[in-house]
Amino acid sequence: MGGTFIRWISQLRGLYGCRCTFIFCIIFPADLERGYTCTVPYLEWFLDHGADVNQADDRSTTALNIAAFDANIDSLKVLINRGANLECGALQSCTRNPNTPFTQWKEVMDFLLSSGSDINAGEPPPTREGGMYAGRRRDYGTVLHEATKYRTLTHVRYLLNRGADPRIESKWGRLARDWAKDRQRSKFIAVLDEATDSFIG
């Protein structure tokens, strides 16, 4: 790794401390001016030098969450091969990004599900209090909840076809149809109700 990389790492350590440097390796670009996401060699360099693949920030966001949000398949493969915890809510992280095209989102979903992610698992809430997110309250649901809130009917139907259960409640005891109702998405409600009937039947 070149001198520019070492200087960049030193600056991150000074600004954010050692614990967060690996997280920012994924968030921030290797070339800060051009806006590129961190490349796999930089990611592997951190892991080869003792970075904890599952370390998290104050919101319990891990590198896997960030790679999933960015739909970065190459980084996801490296992280999972290095032992990243699939129970971090990566499916939800990917679905929460409205800028990811469906085909790219589907590729990430297929990969994460084939790697062992549970399509019906709820997103884990933050395990630590404090930091910039202290005091914020929000509900935590399954990837179906997130697709109902942020994405299209195509996303919802894909998840239902993959086995997403519309009867599962969020942390606050709400169904995906409740999230759809909050946003006045009547077509989503109809699809979810039909899927619920098929589960019951």
C-alpha cells in the first residue's frame, strides 16, 4: 500500500479512533476526491492486519451492512468468507437503499440468502447507547417490512416468492401491511393480504 493510503489511515485514526477506522474503510473512498467506494484490496489489507470483520459503530452498523447498502458484491464476498455475521440485518440494509436498481438488489439478495441469511429474521436493534444516534427511536422489522416501506411491488413479490412471511411482526408488533398502510400503499396491502391468506390456507 502506498504512502497516500497510510496517510489516509492515520488521519482516520486521529479523527475517529482505531475502533471505527475499519468501518470508515468501507464508507469512505480510497480516493477521497473521486468518490469511489473502497476497493477489495484495501478491505483485505485491514482484515489481514487484524481488523475485526464484525466490529460495529455506535449504531451497531458493521462493514457487511455498509457493503450490502452499497450492493457491493465483491466486498460482501470477502466479508462473508472472512466470517462476517449474517445476523446483522444486511438484507434490510441493502433494501433500504432506494438508488440500487432491482437487478443489482436481486443479485445481492440471492447471494446473501444463498450464503445463509434468514429472509424472515428481524433487524437487530443497536446494542449500544450513545454516539450520534442516541435517543433516536425507530421500529425494526424484516426485509419484507423494509421493501414495503422503501421499494416497489416487484421487490415485495420477489421476497414473498423466496419465502418471506407477511405474518411476522416488527419489534413494535407491526406487520409489513401496517408499514404499507402508514405510507398509503394500497396495492402493497392487497399483495400482502393475498400472501397472508395463502400462508393461512
